[in-house]
Amino acid sequence: MQAQLIALDWGTTSLRAYRLGHQGQVLEHRSLSAGIMQLPSTPRQIAGQPCSNGFELAFDQACGDWLDAEPRLPVIACGMVGSAQGWREAAYQPTPASLDALSATLTTVRSVRGVDIHIIAGVIQRSALPNVMRGEETQVLGILAGQGNAQPLLIGLPGSHSKWVRVSEGRIVHFDTFMTGEVYAALCAHTLLGRTMQPGGEFDLQAFEQGVAVALSSAGQAGLLSTIFSSRTLGLTGQLTASAQPDYLSGLLIGHELAGLCASLRQQQAPLPAVVLVGSDSLCQRYRQALVLAGFSSVTLAEQATECGLWQVARQAGLLSGADSVLLKEL
């Protein structure tokens, strides 16, 4: 099948490249450890000229052969490649943000190959405590392509910095960020809690659910800084094995994240909405289990959100000719 678009998901640590065909079908996919903070540094020839620019080197490594074969393919990118530390800064777009707004504000950088890379802007929420995201907005657009304007909808993107995005009438109207994944890694590796843990075992669902339940209980109202110490004390008193402690702490942190999310929804006087999760399967399964315990009745998982979002923006921006939108698959 003939390709119609090269789509790049270019983050801090990784670069994912997609060769997309009719209706956004993935024809080929590559994943490189060439994020903006670990770009290649060995100079080489690109398009007949010496090059030492890390972004150019990574771009050529990811899809140079695709462009050799089909040099007129349009290229679109999202993620940290558009940050101040990226290849070219793409200014944040304010909430409410829509497919139309993000498609109309692409930032272009010309590669040494003579190919334009169209970079999608991130989104900023201006408030007393501002919030930003880059890359997640494209995943949200991909999910919305398969959801229509179903209301209400909450999109969860768990990870190092989990995002919870509220959408209304096809627009990103509000989002919250929780540094759950990064805090979990730091607690396990750099605090006393990690000293008694035995990581690497099979997932302990019972310990995980126990942690979630504690965070959502009256004991959890003391706050995360208090309850995390129970990861150690339950071990010292023989109520939690060393191998169960990592999953207990994971459930505790995710439970506090969801408690904060529910509190935010109550402030907005909003009922618990349907949730769509996108991310790694194992992490999304943890979040789905925790969401059910927190009272969310409708939780589904989505896949191919990034590819779909990149395709939708390229289509709306006129980079494609006569392409139909792709339907997002759901599990």
C-alpha cells in the first residue's frame, strides 16, 4: 500500500516513527532511543552533505530511507520536539483547544533533505497554577476521532506525569497533571521505603488494591505524605511482604491521584464521567482497576491514539489529499 504520511511522536527519551497509508493505516512502525535529550552525536552525510545536528541525525535515522523511496511524503510531529529544548519551538495553544485550532497553528522546520516537518503545538491552561502538555493533546484528538462528541468524557493518560483531560464538544477544556509515576520511581530508588522492598516479582493485585483502598479511605485524608509511610510500617509489622510492598505503594499513589481527581470533579459539580485510558497496557490495567474502586462505572482502553491524532491533524491542516479519517479501535 502506498504511504500518505510520515508521523512522528518525538518525546524526551524516545522517537516513534510511523509510515501511514490509506485512512491512517500503520504500514510500518519504528521506535528509537533518540528523544530530544539523547540525540545522536556522530556526524555523517545526509542528502550528500556533512551533518552534525542531532535532530537531523535522528530524523534521518528514523525515516530517511522512507523519504528516499517517497521524497514527497508530508511529515508531521508531536511531543517535546516542539518544546523550547526541541528542534523548533511550537508555541502553546490555550484551552479550550480543538482540532481546528491545533491544525491551524503548526510550526514548520525545514530539514537538510529539503523536507518540511510540521510540528503540533502543545496546550497551556492559564490559571493560578498553570498546566501544560505536549504530545498528550494529539492523543486526545486521536481518541475524539473515534468518540464523536459523546458527553461527558474524561481521558486519562497515565505515566510519569499522568494527565486527566476533560473534553466538551470536541475541545480540550480542562486538564490536571499528577507526577505519580516519577514520584513512585523516586520513592522506590531514593528513600527509606525502598530499603525493605523486593521488586521484580509478579503483580500483586491484592496489595495494589489494598493501597488504593487506603488512599480512598478516611485514613487517606491525612494525605499522601502521611500514608506512604505505611508501606514501611506494614512491612515491619508483618502485614505486608517485601515483594508486596512495591505494588502496595503503587496502589497508594494511584489511589491518592484518583482521590484528588474526584475532588476536582466535585468542585466543578460534575458527576463521575465515562473514562477512556490510553497508555501502556499494564499501567492502564492498574488504573482501570483503581478507577472501578474509586466509583467510576465506565472505563475503556484505547489504542493507536497517537497515530490517529497525528493523522487527523495532518488531514485537517491540508497536508493530505482526499484522505478519510481513521476510526480509533477500542478494547
